[in-house]
Amino acid sequence: MTEFLLALGAFLALHSIPALPAIRERLISHLGRATYFSLYSAVSIVLLGWVFHAALNVDYIPLWEPAPWQAWATLIAAPIGVFLVLAGLFSINPLSVSIRQGDDPGAVVAITRHPVLWGFALWALGHLIANGDLRSLILFGGFALFALGAMPMLERRARRRLNDAWHGQAAKTSILPLAALLRGRARITVDAPLAVAALATVVTTAWLLSGGHAVLFQADPLLLATTF
């Protein structure tokens, strides 16, 4: 459990850097934007692998009984989460987390102005429901709380950075997914990042459901969803 908590803490600490403009901009100025994002992505992948490796070595302590509907919650929430994370990362979004710069928000921002954080939270909550044990509660619950808790901080940071321009941009989107679309304040369009994210999500989900998830994590989501 000690190694698991240490790995999880390191992963969450690393992902606090984008929310700290002074540290982030200093690293970019020293390393260059391309090098910064390359190193950041590589370290993120390594730490995430460490988190899951450590989690799989923690004793299984059940908290609630598994049921097929819980696996279906994961099958629905996780792909949506992956799509939002990918689309959010590669779309211009001055209101929230993105690896691209610019003033004209991408199409995914019409869905929510925090697509990466919502995607991460949905992915985590979907897995939390289907894994009723203590290590999953800590792992996926920690991920979800981190993502949801970062939204107010990013809201304040965007308000300060954009000043008067914030109101005009925020009026075309919403924190809650789909709220601006349902209220007629935004309309959905399709751009390259949105299309690529959709395709990547389909391919990744198909691979995971055809055996990839079982190879990586010793669990078959489709088998769990159809076992009564």
C-alpha cells in the first residue's frame, strides 16, 4: 500500500504543474514548448504505469458486491471520458487545460469548457463503480476528486488571465457538460481534433474490448458485463 500511495501521490503532483502557471511557464521557457510537452507526456506515462503496477500488487479488500450493471457503467463512461480527454488536449482552449495555444476555442469547448478534467473524472468514476474494492476507491476516487477539484481553480485562473474577454468566451460554453448546448448558447461543430479524438477513441475501445484490457489489467469488461 505504501508504494501504491507514493506512486499515486507522484502522479497527482505531476499533474498539478499545468495548474501552476509560474512553474509551468518557467519550465517551458527553459526547455521549449515541444520538449516540455514531450517530457511531460513521457513522465506521465511512466508514472501512470507505476501507479497501476503498484495498485495490482495491493491486497484486494472488497467493499461492495460486483454486478453486471456496474461493468456497463464503465463501458459507457470510460470511452466518453477518453474522447473528452483526447479532444480537450489537442483543441485550443484558453479557458482550461490544453497543450495548444490560441484564442479561438476548438469544437469540443461547446460541450464543456473543461473537457480534459471532465473526461478524466468520467473515466475514473466509471472504473470506480465497477471495482468495488479499497484500492480502486483510493485510485479512481483520487483521480476523480483531483479532476473535479481542479475546475474552480482553473476557472479563477482563466478569469484573471483573460480579464474582460473571459465573459464573452465563457458565455458560449459551460462548466457542466452539454448545458450550453441545451440552453442554446452553443452549437456543436466538428473540427479536426474532435474527429481525430473520436476515431482514436473507437480504435482504442475496440482494442481494449477485444482482449487488450484483459492483457493489461487481467480483467475482461465484456465478460464482467454479461456475467449474471
